[in-house]
Amino acid sequence: MSRVPGWLGRLGAGLTEMGDRLNARRAQAEKDDDFDGGDDFGRSDGLGRGGTDSADAPAASIANGNGTPPQPPSPPSDTLVAAPAPAARPDPAAAVPWGMRVAAEAGWRLLVLAGTVWVLMRVISAVQLVVLAFVAALLITALLQPTVARLRRYGVPRGLATALTATLGFVVMGLVGWFVVWQVMENIDNLSDQIQDGIDELQRWLLNSPFHVTEDQIKDIAKSLREAVGANTDEITSAGLEGVTVIVEALTGILLTMFSTLFLLYDGKRIWQWTLKLVPAAARPGVAGAGPRAWRTLTAYVRGTVIVALIDAIFIGLGIFFLDVPMAVPLAVFIFLFAFIPLVGAVVSGALAVVVALVTQGVFTAVMALLVVLAVQQIEGHILQPFILGRAVRVHPLAVVLSVAAGGMVAGIGGAVVAVPLVAVTNTVVGYLRSYSQEPALRTSPVPRGATATGVAPVEHRPPS
């Protein structure tokens, strides 16, 4: 019986101690809620700073004398609680998606480039005659300059070598033009009679063909053609009057071409050195290296095109000559000239030869002429051009067609002639400048190690023992 009161006393003391601890923790939580975000007065972090640790709560209550936990000291009256700082707004540029920013920057650069090209096209259109004459002079100079260099190696003075080469070149071109005109004028009467006979033969063939064309339909077609010619008489007359202006412009262009060619042959190197002085100093080394490569590309293009055009003209001309097609020699000259317009010129000149064969010699001769033209053009496209022109002026066929179409729209036949060499030269210049800009990075890049070094190391080829 004596142990029962002791046991009950210890139980009561434990319950009293547990209650004191709960009261101390409740007071600590209320204090933290009152002074959260303020100063450090009365803040307790559980380590005994500014308050009493929960482990010392019974001792503190006993020291207080009344069993209640000690109250924290009140903060000073002049203490101000800081307001929460407003959230910072994000950068507007960072709020735009990365893909949209890239598209916008590329877009305005493309707009600036398109505007520059448009202004350049307007300027070229305003001085179209001068630009075409100078480009033609560049092409002729690329053809004749090797002859000047060869004469210079033989000890001929530069002025005399230039004069001899330019005179010989212009005389040959003039004789070719005169020969074409002479052949056409000599055969025009005979050709008109043959065309009329060919039209009659074609009409008879259509009447007996499986297409079931009636004579009334043929008459209706002829009547429509006559009415179209009659309705456009005024336009034809005005075109004839404008022909005088065209002749004057053609003569002016020929004189400008001859004058420019003469000076390019004589003083081309100094003209290029003067042009380099207009380039900014930072870009001058790259442009100085791209210039000779562009000139070699242009020279290779002109030489290769002349050789390919000459082969086409000879073989197609021989084919239509043996087929007894009239004006075979003038047609061969037209084939030679149109060969300077890649792809398109071959189609037009071949179609012209086939049409002349059709209206003068009949359907069978036209079919044979078509076979001759197709055979020669296939040999040209798959053998001659890759072998003669090589990789120096290799341009994709799509780029050729688009450049010829764009050049024809901008500057007519002259634009179609100069479009492809311009694209070939641009391709060479851009490729060289791209490789030139990568050379400093390669020089300053760290030396590769390990497997990377093995992959880029030059391979030494030793002759077999």
C-alpha cells in the first residue's frame, strides 16, 4: 500500500511536464506567426536564441513561479515591418520564343537583301545597254586574252599583241555575221517557194492523216491567221518604226563592246588593281584571291562553250545538209550562236531546223532532222560538256534554267546569254570566300588529339616496295 501513492505522484508529475511542454510549443508557434518577416526580437530557431528551448520549458515554468511559460519581449514601437518586394517582370526579348526571334532576325536581313537587289536591278535596267555591252566585252576578253598572253610570251609588245588579237577577233565575228545575212538573202526567194510547197504538202498530209482534219477546218485556221495579222497591222507598223531605234542601240552597243574589249585586253591587270582599292581593307585579301579564280572560271566557260557550240553546229549542219534541207549553213550558224544560251538555246535552234525541214521537205525529213538534233544534243550533254567544261563551271541544271529565265525576263536575249556565266562566277567566288573565312578558325583551333587527330592527320602515301 505504501508504493501506490508514489506511483500516482510520478504519473501526475509526468502529465504536468507534458502539459508544460505543449504550452511552450503553442506559445512558440504564436510568436513565430506574429513576427514572421520582421526583426529578430523574440525569434527562436530552436537553438535557444531569444527564447527558451523546448527542452528547458519545465525549468523555465518552475523559475517563473506560476507554472506558465515566459512571454517573449514585445518589439520596439518604432520597428517597421518591410513590405514584400514586387515580383520582377521578365525581359521582353526573353519572353519571345527562340524560334520566332531567329525567324524575325532572318526575315529583316532577307528584306534588306531583297531591297538591295531590287535597287540594283533598277539601276541595271536604267543603263541596260552599257551593262550588256560591258558584260559582252568581258566574255570576248575571256576568249581572246589567252591569245594575247601567248603573243606576249613570244616577245610581241603588249600594244601590238592587243591590237592584232582584237582586230582578228572582230574581223572573224564580222565575217560570220555577214555570211549569215548573205546566205539568208540569197536563199530567201527559193525558201519562200519551198515554204509554200511545204505548206501545201502539209495540208494534204493533214487531210489524209488519222487526225480526221477536214478542209473547212484548215480554211478556218488560215482565215483566223489572216485576221490576226490584219488586226495587228498597226502594231507591226509601229514595231517596224521602232526597228530604227533598235538598230541605233545595237550599233552603240557594238561600239561600246569593242572599245571595252580593247582596253580590257590591254590594261586589264591595272583595272583590276584599281578596283581592289575600292574594297575595304579588311575584305581586300579575300576579294584579291577570289578575283583570279572567278576569271579562270569565266575563261573556262567561254572556251568550253565555244568548242561545244562549234561541234553542235558542224554535226547538226552536216546532218540537215545531207537531208537536203535548204539554208543548212545559216541554220548551222544559228545553232552555234544559240548554243551560248544553255539548254534553252539548243532547244530553240534545234526546233528551228526541224520546222524548216518540215515546211520545205516534208514530215519524213523533219523526223530525220529531229533525230539528228536529239542525237547530237545527247552527246553534247553527256559527253562533251562534262569533258570540256569539267568541274570548273559545273552548275546544277535547275540553276541554269532559272538563271536563263530570270536573265531573259530582265534583259531579253542578252540577259539569257550572260546569266549562266554570271551564276558560275558567283558560285566560284562564294565558295572561295567561304573557305577563306574558315582558314583563320582552322589556324587558331587547338591541335586535335587522340582519335580526332588520327581522323584529320594527312596520310602519307608511300610507293610500294
